[in-house]
Amino acid sequence: MQPLTLCADRPKPAVDTRFLFTLPGVPRLSMSSFMGRLARARIPRRLRPLLWTFVAKRLGIDATTVPGELHDYPCFLSLFTRPLKPDARPIPETTGWLSPADGRLVAHSTVTAEGSWVIKGTPYSTSELLPDSELQGLLGYQALQIYLSPKDYHRFHAPCDCKILRAVVEPGDLQPVDPSLIRRSMRVLVTNRRILLHCRTADGTPFALLYVGALNVGGMSFPFDATLGQGPWIRSSRTYDPPPILAAGDEMGRFEFGSTVVVFAPPGLRSLVELDGQTLARTPLLANPQGPETTRDTTSA
């Protein structure tokens, strides 16, 4: 008979302590406000290269993608919301749609005849996801959710030539949006702080872009409207007349810390990125059915 041994050396499963921030009663808004002040704190110039090198390594940021010198970034938020390098990612010649953001395509859903969506296993009604929208004619529309992790480039861009007709501001919580932490009950796409842009393509086709805030800071800014995304966060709607006009690939705004973008695109377009594949802002995301584009290999992006 073999002697009984205890498996003391068996590795225990790692516990992701970030789940604590999802629990009820956690003061996420106050925490995020404090983190926002900290992220905007100016760092002495002589300390920046060493500190930002450490931060970039810690977050997984590719230092070769950061424009300029590290000492040029006075605070953490300026580094986190850095622009692309000059002449990076020229706009491709395509009739399809570009990705609005760097990140990972974590969900791709279609509106049903009942007017509802199931995104990452969680049901949403069309009126929840697209407040103040014309619900008629949305049958077959698709929702593509892109999750931005801390290492990603955090500015977002126009997916096509478009006009911005209206912005809807919805206050809310600042739950984490990391797909590994999201539970079905959290429904972050309608419970978190968010901004919805109602847009039209150059040929008049309606579509929408949803920007969802996340834990820590949770802010957003938009060059075409300096007050949009700034506090105080109250439920509101604003119409643009004349509407801002953007070309495909133009910068639309930026996130302050990690978050999520949902593209509500018309039917007929096909995704060029596989589910869970990497997306890159200003590169092809959706193609016309008869377009020449082929599925992009995201493993080498």
C-alpha cells in the first residue's frame, strides 16, 4: 500500500481580486474621481522617463508606439490618452468601415424581430441600448462590442464618412468592463456611465456609436463638442445643427482609462475580424458584401 500523501504543493487557482470592485456598496464613483485627480497630477520632468517606462511595462504598452519622448508627458493621463505617431496607420482605400478603436472584438450580435439583443450572453432591449433612436428599421442591425484594455491606444475614430446628429448622455455606475469580470447581472452597457452618438453615413444610412465608461476616472472627451462627456453627469440629449462632419478615420474623441465601444452598424456588412480577435483603430473592420476585402489576420497585428 502506498503511503498517503497530501498534495500540499498543488498550485491553487489564482483569485482575481478585481472582482471586489464589482460588489454592491463599493464606492466606485468616489474611487474613480480620486483616481482621476491622481492621474492628472503633474510629475516632475526628471522623474518621468523612469516612471513612465515602469508604467508602460506594467500595463503592457508597447513603448515603440508612444510618440515623442517619455518626459514630454506631464501626467499619467496624458500618457494614457496619447495620440498615434505621426503618419501612423494611413487610411486604407476601402468601401467598408474602419474600426473605431484598438481593442478586442468581444461580442457580435444582431437585433431580433422582438427588438432585443443578446450581447455576451446578456439580453438588452433596443430602446435600452439606443435611447432616443428611431426603432423602426433597425431589424437586422448588428452590434459589435470592442473592449479596450489598459495597454491599448485609447482614442477613438470615425468608422466611416459621417455626420453626428445627436448625442445622448446617460449617467450611471462605473463597473469594470473587463469581459473576464463581467457577470450577466451587471449589464454594464446600460448601467455604466455612457454616451450614445446618433449618426448618418454619407449616403444617409443611420447608425450609432456607444461609448461606455469604466472603473477609474471614467471620463470621455470629444473634439467636436468640448462639453460632451464632462461633468456633471446627468441624463440629457443634445442635437447638432449643423451636424459635425467627419471623414473615415478622423479622431472622434478619447477615453480616460479603459472602456468599451459598441458599433451599431446596418445589416449587410460583414466582419473582417474574428470574434475575440484584435481590432486596430483606422484599419478595416466591416466590408460590403461584394467588397474585395478579406478577413484580416489579427494574430500579427
